[in-house]
Amino acid sequence: MPTFYEDRGTGPALLLVHGHPFDHTMWQPQIDRFSRTGYRVVAPDLRGYGATPLGTTTGATLLGDFAEDLVALLDELRIEECVLAGLSMGGQIAMELVRRHPERVRGLVLADTFPAAETEDGRKARNAMADRLLREGMRGYADEVLDRMVAPYNTHAAPHVHRMMRSTDPVAAAAALRGRAERPDYRETLAGVAVPTLVVVGRDDTYTPVADAEEMHALLPHSTLTVIERAAHLPNLERPEEFDAALDAFLRSLVRPS
């Protein structure tokens, strides 16, 4: 599966995993900043998103499929280990990757995400939304959820977010929704994570509220929790300076390999 990615800078690797239904440009402020400050930043488009093709699918793209794509990309780029950062669905992919391949991760960043398995009602809702996207496309969904993705007072971030959502292939988005409906519970995985972890959440996130971040922080043996004020589900775009400050402090706290 050929993966489109941006690879900028030199130094320890920082792998940025975008959420749904976005693409790698969700991380543009962080790509620009950290590639200039001593890191090799790799930001891929996940399978079916952005410029990466969906390929053949049985109707569902599992989190494990995304995780193995990322490991294959690390192999292609000859990156033995990385700091792995994921937001929302990207955070759940990061949890799956660290569950499968803990040796590839030297630091973990979980932003605006949650570890629990899907409920029965949640499974039905995700599959119903998948059916809707296949019928109607992405525009109506993008219009409806924009104010939850980006807080209404963060108007500067809204056009980019809306554009990413509208541009996503509805077939790929539907496949990802069906895959997420089948995800496992990652709480036991988090309790066993041996590397330092940064948990970040927007104060006004209603998709993954602060309570979810606090639960992850309590589960993780070596974690730091940062709540970004005046941000919703995408604090890295809504409040990039505050988000980057938290990420920078975390990266600096890691002992760099000699």
C-alpha cells in the first residue's frame, strides 16, 4: 500500500497521525515548527485519506490496518523508533501501534482521544453514519460537526478543517468508521505502556472530554496531562502555540539517543 507522506527535518523522528476525517495537513503548524527545531517530522495521509489510496477493502478499515501501514512506512524510511503522536482516531491508531509494536515507540502523545471499546449503541451509530456518508457524501456531515471539531470562537481554524472534511473520500471515511466500531479496549494496553506519554485535550472538547484524558493519564504509568484552554477537538490547530509549547516541553524531556 503506497502511502503519501511529508518527511521534513533531521533528528529524532516524530510521527504525526491525523484524525478522521482529515489528512496530514491537520498537523501543518507542528510540521512547520518541529522540523525546524531538531526533529525529523513524518506526517502521512492514512489509508484512503488525502493523497493515499484506499486500495481494496472489504468495507471496513481496522485500526490494525492503519497501524501496520505506519510500521511499514517506518520500515521504508529506516526509522527504528519514533515519538508517536495521534489525535482522535489517530490516537486510537497510536494505541494499536504501541500495543503491537512497543519497541518502535520511544515516546507517546495522545491528543483528544479515548481508549474504551465501542458500546453497542456507538457501534450502531458509527455504522449508520457510514451508510449516510456513502449515500450523501461528506458536505452535510462537515457542516454539522464543524462547531464541535473547532470551537465557534476559533474561527481562524474553521476553513482549513471544513475543507479537509469535505475533501475526504466518503468510501474511505465509511470504511474507517466501520473499523473503529470494532476496536478493542485499550485501557489494559495503556496501563502497560513503558515509555513517557503526553496526554493533551482541549478544555471544550465534547467528543473526547477532559474526563477521558484524565482517565488515560491515571492509567498510564509515566504520563503528563495538559489541558489546552479555549480549544475543542483540534487544539493543535485552534491553539497551536499552547499545543506546541506542551509538545516541545515533552520532547525536550525525553533523553535523546546518543
